[in-house]
Amino acid sequence: MSDALDSLRQEVREWLAIHAPKDWRAHSTSEAAFLAMQRSWFATLVKGGYAVPHWPEGWPGGGRSLAEQKVIYEEFARADTPRLLLSFMSTYHAASTLFEWGSAEQQQRYIPRILEGEIWCQGFSEPGAGSDLAALRTRAERKGDVYVVNGQKLWSTMGQFADQCLLLVRTSSEGVKQAGLTYLLLDLKAPGVTARPIHQIHGDEEFAEIFLDNVEIPVANRLGEEGQGWAVAQSTLSSERGLTLLELSARMRGAMWRIADLIRAHGRSEDAGVLRDVGRLASKVDATCAVADQFLANRIAGEEKVGDASIVKLAYSRTLRDFTALGLRIGGLDAQYHAPITFGGGMETGNWMADFMNSYAWTIAGGSDEVQRNIIAERLLGMPREPKSWTVKESAT
């Protein structure tokens, strides 16, 4: 298998030498340019067979083993290619949920269109129902062959650009909160749908809020049975686990050259304090990559435990904050004021202030650091569950 993986690595490396986008950051400083670059790069990957290696066999480039997927993503990180931010929800969340829960007709209708560039977003979070997803209030009332939906969704990544939406709604208020949820597929061009981008403090508009006013969704667009939405949603939320954080960790290790460039550019090569902090950061980055590698090895061996993914998520989010904070400190005022905003950014945009502010999103998105610690404590360490009746009492003094 090692020889086969080495051969695959060489194959991917040679392909990227020809097809990897050049100067893609410079072509992402406006929304229109970012969208055009993302669509073009995704189409190139589909044609090359590298867009969806995690999909089942039979789809272009699908059927790859986890070890093969790891090689592919490591090489993409090494080549510093743009991440597929525009199509991420489509190829992971939407596709994985459709493969597991979709009928044959739904799969035939939607999945090929993802490869053609159709964009999906996720309509789960709401004002007052983010961490407590089961508390969502967007209401769907069945009337014959359609559900009539009213409500609001928040923090839908790339929602203003999407064509379809994975929508979680409430169809019943009886019993436990989770039992009253239903999962629907929403056409965002349907009458009554309004998507508005959320302008962020660093200038990007990565998220949108979606308003639903008497929107009719065919019952045929339901995944699972009515009231089964919680179970379907868990499949969606778990779909990105695995190689996503491994890829991001590899990208962070591959981006250490940016820190080195800053040190040289600002004449800090002899600064003992800076060199000390770079050494500490390098150790943290290597440790994060090792944790991600171990997670994948456990999954391949069938030894993954509930909570293992939380360790990787927690390690990555904390190290990313350290990475961007050091870059911001070394870069000085130039890093804060004079670098252009790169749309769809993460840690690699070249604007250190934007990257630093965006790093805090990773301590919240996909489950906050506090949630991850609870999962690790309860699921892996066997500690007692957090009591739901805890209250803070005022001091007598």
C-alpha cells in the first residue's frame, strides 16, 4: 500500500504543478473575483477527479480510501491551493446527507448537480437556537402535498450565493424538543425566501441570514420521515469530520513560511523573543498535525471513539489563534492596515488582522471549545455529565 500511496502522491503533485491556481489571493480581493475563482477551481478539480475523493465509488474521483484521501489533501495543502469554501457545504454536508438519507429519486436529482456547480447552504441555526439546536422555532405546517414554512435562519455559510438549502424545521411542539423536528430540502429561489448577507467586522460576508415567509416546500423534498429531522441532522453535522481538520492542520503547517517571511521582512531574525515564540508555535502546529494523524489512524483501524474528533477540533482552533496572533504581532501596523481583504479567508489570506479575527470563529463554529471540552470529559474521560440545574448564587458578602 505504501508504494501505491507514493505513486498517488507523485501523480497528484504532478497534476497540481500544471493545474494549481497561481496568485489566487490576488484574484480574491472582490466578491465577484472570489466567486469566479472558486467556481473555476472546483470545475477543474471535478475534471481532474480530485473534487470528491470522499464520495462513493462510481462518482468522478470517488471511492478513495481514507489513506488515499489523506495523501490528496496533504498535497493540496503543500501546493497552497485555495480551499473549496463555496462548494464545501455541497460536497460534504449536502452530499453525505443525501447519500445516507435520500431516496433514489432525490439522489439522482440533486447529487449530479453538485458536480455541475450547484451550491448548497445549511439552514440550522436561528436567533436563540445556535448551540441549543433543538430549540429552533422555524415552523413548518403540512398542507396537502406541501409544507408551509415560516421563520428565520442565521449564520448560513455562503447562503447568499446558494441555490439549495438543508433546512431543519419544527413540525410539532409535543414531547421532547428533538422529536418535533423535520428535515427539508429548500429551493432558495422559491417565493417567500429572502437571503441577506451578514457584513462582518473584517470586511468579508461569509454568512447570510435567511427569512422564510409562507414558503411552500413539497413533501417530496423531505429527508427521512416527519419528526425524524434530529437524526438526519446528526448525519449532516458529522459529515465533515475526518479529513477536514486533517487538511486544515496540514495547511497550517504548510503556511509556516508566512511567519518566516514576516520575520525576514521586518528584520526580526535576531529577535530572541520572536524566535522563542516561533519555536513554541512550530511545536504546537506539529502536535496538532500529529493529533489529526492519530485520529485518522484510529478511524482507519476501526478504533475511533466518540470524542476523538473533539480533541482534534479543540487542538486546531486553539493553535490557529496562536498562529494568527503571532503573525499579527510580527507584522505590526502594516499587517493591520495595509493588506487587502481576501474574500473567503481563513488563516491564509495575507491580511493578518482579518485572519486573526476570523480565527476566533473556529472556537465557535462546529461546536464551541466549551462544548468540545464537555464531550471529551464526558465521553472519553467518563466524568459525570454537567448538571442541568446549576445556578450561580450571589455571595453573602
